[in-house]
Amino acid sequence: MTEGTGAGHRNPRASRMGMWLFLFTEMLLFGGLFLVYAVYRRGHAEAFHKASAELSLAFGAGNTVLLLTSSLTMALGVAAFERGLVSRALALISGTIGMGALFLVNKGIEWSVKFGHGLYPGSPVLEARDQGERLFFSLYFAMTGLHGLHVLVGGAVLGVVVVLVRRAGPAPARHAALVENAGLYWHLVDIVWIFLFPLFYLIT
């Protein structure tokens, strides 16, 4: 088997097509949740507005900056890899991983504050509130939790990419499709948050 037919890059076109199909299923998943959110918000607009005021805009905005910046470093990393600047690409991708980790730390702190205030599904404090507020926080934890899981998976995938490219030594190009696909996944994670941030933190 020659290098050109190695398993790592047997069919880049098929790999990209498979990734786009996977991303489409992810968009369907979050799209369904956004639809549920829209239905409940329409029926409980005032309660959603009241509950949103109890979220930390500073945490939400800070995490938005982190993910937007991480999307930039990811794009620059992919571009650097395509130009053969492997060391720069790995540094940029590692920076992306770091910002993803900071995002999760911030989200964990924010969640812990909400738990400390009893604002979590099933808590006595929340059960005593309006149904709309209960629905808001149930959706908040479900949707931001699912998104956080995607950030965690994305960071792990990028970590694998960094390791594989470093091990590839003088032939990193065989992982080009992997680097590109990992970048696409990370951009999806960022795009989802761009929708989550205004839906939960900027309700007017």
C-alpha cells in the first residue's frame, strides 16, 4: 500500500461529505430545540423575560467572546496548515482548545451559581415559581448543557488532531481532511452558541 492510499486520507472528498452530513444532523438536533424554545417563549414571554434577567450577562458575553475568538484561531490554524506552516497551525489549534476549556470553566461557574440559588430543574425554589420560569431554566440547562458537551467533544477531537499531526512528522499533509473536518465541527459549536446567547441572555 502506498502512502497515497493510506487509511488516513484514502478519500478526502468522501470524508468531507460525511462530515457535512454529520453536521446537518447536528443542526437538525439543535434546530428542533430552538423550535421548542420558540413555542414555549411565545406562550410565556413575560416569564421568560423575568427569568432571563437572573442570568449573568457578563458570563454570557465573556463566553461569546471566547468562542468567537476560538473560531478565528481555528480558521487561521486550518489556513496555516494548508500553507504548510504546521508549527503555527498547531499553536493556533492549541489556542482554540484552551479557549474552549475556559468556556467550559466559565459555564461551570455560572451553573454552580444557579444551583446555589436553587435555580435548577426540580428544585423547591424553582418549583414555587411560575411555569414559564420553570420552562425557561429547564431549556437553559438542557440546551447549554448539550452545547457544553459539544464543546468538550470538539476540544477532545482537536486534541487528537494535534497529537496525530505531531506524530506525522515530515508527512503531516495526510491529515489535511481531519484538520479541515475538525475545524468545521468547531465552527458549528460556535454558531450554535451565537444563537443560544441572545435567546437566553438578551431577551427583551
